[in-house]
Amino acid sequence: MVEIKTDGELDAMREAGRVVAQALAAVQEAAAPGVSLRELDEVARGVLAGAGATSPFLGYQPGFAPIPFPAVICASVNDAVQHGIPSDYRLRDGDLLSVDCGARLDGWTGDAATTFSVGTPRPEDARLVADTRAALEAGTAAATVGHRIGDISHAVGSAARRGGYGVPEDFGGHGIGRRMHEDPHIPNRGRPGRGFPLRPGLALAIEPMFLAGGADACWTGEDGWTMYTADGSRAAHIEHTIAVTEAGPRLLTVL
């Protein structure tokens, strides 16, 4: 069931989203060669605790997962697309890191992700990140009253294909509110004019995932969570929680 939020409820989601943005900014600032993924998770835990927020990631166990998720961020390196469990792996110069984070504050949830290079960026990684961010912006621009979910999906998917990127099947964005994952699902490919109509008060997490090698295929690692590109190419994952309003899309997961 799709839930429509009031203006006051969206304001509450904005506060949860602000905490997410603060956590992602702190993690990116701390990320450097030699720093472990587990240390970055501790940074995010500190931001959440300081804001009086909790993590919707910690202990989350969807049907596909063999264990509850043990961290407050997903930290996915290089060919890992998403759902990477923070480990003792120490970042190296030139690594491409995707970080996904959520926060629950006063009963409302925010969810966002960013991808960035650690140390010296590779030119091809910079292009991948820029194109993924541009796709998120295109999908967000399509999230207007009178459009449909398919318009968001088409904007994101068209950007992927123009850039020669792969897009994982069956993964995409989602509705969000009191729970991290709500209806409707937002595929990263689709046909315009199809799907659920966009109405004022609809809160959505839009999250392009682009695979640099151009193939869509992925596989899941031994931990049952981390998703990798099948061809070993690098991946980017960038996400914001937004609200559909009469005045246009409203970003909720920014500082």
C-alpha cells in the first residue's frame, strides 16, 4: 500500500534525512587510504547516536539475506555494487567506494547513498560517478505531480544506456516513510507514462546503480549480502530521498 505523507510528516522526514546527510559527509571525510571499512561504520554510528537517531540498516534481514545486516552503513568497494558489509578491509589509493546509510528519527526514515574515489581518482571512475549522479538528478526532475513511476525509471535507464552502463535487474528505488522500504518499487529502467501516478506527499528513495562494464549481470558474495558486477567492472550507487510536492521535487537527504 502506498502511503501519502502530510507536510508535517515530510518535515519530520527531512530531519531524519539531514542526519543521513551528516553521516555520509562524515564518512566521506574520514575515508582515506589505510582506513578500514569497519572504522567508517563507527564514524556513522557516532553521527546517528549524536543526533538521537537509530539505524534502519542494523539488524535488517530481508528474505534473501542469510543473516541480519550487522552495520549501519553499506560499504561497497570497486566491483561491489551495493550491500557491502563493513569489514577490516583497509582502503587503498584509487579505490571507488559506495556508501549507503539510513537514519530513523522520531519514527521517520531517511535513506541515501554516495560514491566517491579514495585518494587519487581514476578518470574513468570520475566519469562513472558524474554520470550516475546526473541520472539521479534526471530521475528526480521527473518526480513531479502528473508523472508516473515509469517516468523516473525511464529517465534513469536512458541515462545509463546513453553512457554505455549496465543496470542491475530487480534492484532500484522505493517508497519510504515510517519504514525504510515501502511501496512503490522504482525500477532503474522503465517506460514513460507507466506505473503508479505521482501525487503530492509521496516520498521516494531514487537510487541509480551503474555498472561500468556495460553488462547488467551481478552475483552475490559468500556473505549473502554483497552484490558484485559479474564482469568485475566498477560500480557506482547514488541515492537521495525526495518528496513529490506541488512545487516540485523536494530533496530530504541533504545538509
